[in-house]
Amino acid sequence: MGKTVKKQRPVNLDLTTIRFPVTAIASILHRMSGVITFIAVGILLWLLGLSLSSPEGFMQAAAIMESFIVKFIIWGILTALAYHIAGGIRHVLMDFGILGETLEAGTRSAQISFIITVVLSILAGVLVW
């Protein structure tokens, strides 16, 4: 058997003291928005299918869309989609070298994608309500 190596690394178990950089938050949110968008496709396709099935189906879909909670969910889906598109464009621009691959460029582009998402989210809210 080999020797046991004792690691003298500091261990931080207080997760409230960990501060993620804005680039890490942007990356995590981009993945989450992708999952939300993927799941939302099923919901939206079901609603579209219902609305196209018959005049009665259209009336059912319209009645479903009148609910505040459904409007809130649709707004959330549109916000997630907006962020995913903004983050995706950011990644493509970085991959092509247009934005550069420095920490400063990554931080600035993440902040800009957040701002774009807020604007698009407000516009989506106006559209839904």
C-alpha cells in the first residue's frame, strides 16, 4: 500500500461567503436558461397544438392564457429565451474573437448581456400583459 498524503488545503464550508465572478454567474444562468427553454418548448407546442386543433381548442387556449399565473410563466419563458439568445450571441462573438478573450472583455460582455436581458424582459412583459 502507498503512503497516505495529508492535504493541507483550506476548506471553506460557509457557502454564503463564496463570491462568484460575473462571468461564472453568466455561464450558470446561460445553462439554466437553456434547460428552461428546452422544457418550455413542450409547453408551448402543446398550447399551439390545442389552439390549432379546432375553434373550441382555440377558445380553450385563449382561456388558459387569461390566467395571471400562465401569463407570468409565459413571461418567464420569454425572459429565459431572451437571456439564452443574448448569452449565445455573446459566446459566438467571443468564439470568433470579436470580443476578445480577456477577463475584462468577458466581464463587460456578461454585464451587457444582463442589461439586454432586462430590456427584453420588460418588453416581453408589455407584450404578455
